[in-house]
Amino acid sequence: MDHGMKAAELFLNGYNCAQAVAVAFSDLTGFSKEQSAKMLAAFGGGFGRLREVCGAVSGMTFVYSCLYGYEAPNHEAQMQVYETEQALAAQFREKAGSIVCRDILKNPPTDPVPSPRTEEYYAQRPCVRMVYLAASILDQYIATHPVEK
């Protein structure tokens, strides 16, 4: 399945950027679409519209952790997870220019009121491309690092 296309479709159907990526990977994470959407609800807009880390990156990080994270304190596992997450974020940064929402959106408003999802909104915002990019990066990683069951 092309999770990038699925994430883009979900974003265009009203999910926030973090939710779109997380829900797109529900087939692999073991969480239902509803659970994924609920867990990532506050991560859109760069963490509750604070315009910090891009929600697409947060969604990618969530899915990566679900699939490759560790369950008990383990220094080696922690180093591996952080190293890989930094590499995934670096790929996103290289293609998007930043992993920070405000940089990607060129200093948008930070009030808590979401923008109406209109044709103009979708035409001006790069968000659909960002969720596609994050999900595609993760798809590439998964293809070369099969998930252990």
C-alpha cells in the first residue's frame, strides 16, 4: 500500500497533518483508525497549532515508534531509535527545508482556531505534500527494514 497517497487523501478529508500520517499506517501499527486519530489529535499544526515540529513529522515519529520502539529501558535500543529518528527527520528536512511548521508555512498564525478547509486553503498550504513526504519516507524505511512481529 502507498501510505503517502493514503496520508494525502486523509489530510484532504479533514484529518490534521499528524493524524493523516498516523491513520494511514493503521494497517501496520495495530491501532484502529479511530485510536490513531485520537492519539494524534493535538499534534497537528506543529503541536496544537504552536507551529513547532511539523505534524507530519510527529505522525511519522509516532508510527516509527509504534513499529520499532522498545518496551523497557534499554540504552542500546534508545540510541538506535534516536539515531534512526534523526535520520528520518533529516530526510524530511532535506526535502522540505525544515521540520518546523512555522518555517515550512512561513510564519503562519498560532491562534488555536484551525483554518477553514477551503480550496484556497489547500492551494496555499504545502501540508498535503508534507504528509505525503513523511509517509513516503517511512514507507521507504519500512521496505528496507521489515517490521519484526
